[in-house]
Amino acid sequence: MRRRLAFLVLALVAALALPAVALAHDTPENDESKWVMADWMLDMFFVLAGTALVAFVLAWKAGHFHNLDEAARVPLLVDEEDYYTPDWARDEEEWDDGDPQR
């Protein structure tokens, strides 16, 4: 039992100490080190843009962009309660007053 507890404590100390070792270095400040973050950001942009392009081409080839006009009309056919229009806007008397200033 003591051996397991000692191993658990050692593993816990190592898990807490190792990230500090990785962050404890001093980066050199020179002209090349100033562009490290920009290089990483540019690389990630190309990786993610390439992944998005591949996903777009695969979706296009699978026919997901076929006949978009018909797909856009489907939500208009769903009959559901109007939650957004207030009751006063449905009152016909308010619109029948003939106010010429509108």
C-alpha cells in the first residue's frame, strides 16, 4: 500500500513539474524569432483552409449544393406559431385610422 501511495505521489509531482520545465526556457530575441508566431499562424491558415476546401469539394461532389432554390423554400412551408410578432402589431384597428403622417 505504501509503495502505491509513493508511486502515486511521485507521478503527481512529475505531472505537475514537467510542464514547468517545458515553459522554463528563455527564447532568444533575434530577427528570426520575431516571425515564429506569424509562421505558425500562416501554417495553420493553410492547413485549415485546405481542410475546408477539401470538405467543400467533397460536399459538392456528394450533391449537397444541388437545387438550392427548392431547399430554401422548405422552411417557408413549415406551419408553426409566430413567437416574434407582438399582439399589438396584429391589431387591425391601429392600422385603419388613416393617419397621413406615416
